[in-house]
Amino acid sequence: MENPGLGEGDVVELRHTDVSCADQARLVVKGIEVRTELFSSCLTATRVR
């Protein structure tokens, strides 16, 4: 997750990868837009019902 080439405003496509939910959250905190599967388990785990 340490990539100096990624920063605020960047978009990463993580469909069909094994990137953990925690690592995805770290990217979002850095201002990086993370795109995953429509029904990502990371999204459903944090969804407010």
C-alpha cells in the first residue's frame, strides 16, 4: 500500500483482486477513490442499515 505514485484524487480499480478491506480503507483515507465489485464484502460490512 506504500506507493508514492498514488495520492489524493487518484482512482484505483481493485475488481477481482485480493486487496484487504483494511488496505482499501487506508487508500480512501489518503483521498484515493477505490472501485471494487458492486457487491463487495467490504462495502456490505460497513453499510449502515
